[in-house]
Amino acid sequence: VWTVVFQGGSAGNAVGFKLSSLLSLADTKSNKPGMNLLHFVALEAQKKDEKLLEFPLRLKNVQAA
């Protein structure tokens, strides 16, 4: 599911993932009703830096696929 990119290359030990893999996060359910792994990732991102949740606003000029 997760893809490591650029590990040990010129970018150091940077890791990443394919954006398409984010869709599978919603399929990983929790024992809490209405909660899935995508919700958890969003909540953790919000704890780390609330500005991360503003990322979709930066994509306003990107057309939907």
C-alpha cells in the first residue's frame, strides 16, 4: 500500500507514498462507528499542524480528475 521513494538517494532518507493510496485509507475501518484510517490520519495531521488541513485550498486551481 505505502510506497517508499527517494530513500537513501540524493534527497537523504525522505519517504513518501502514492496519492492514490490515500483512497484505501477510507476502506480500513475502526471499531468506532463512522471512523476509518483516513479520519485518524486527518486527526493526527491536525494535532501536528492545523495548517496541513488547509492543503486542499491550495489546490483550487487544479481540475478534478
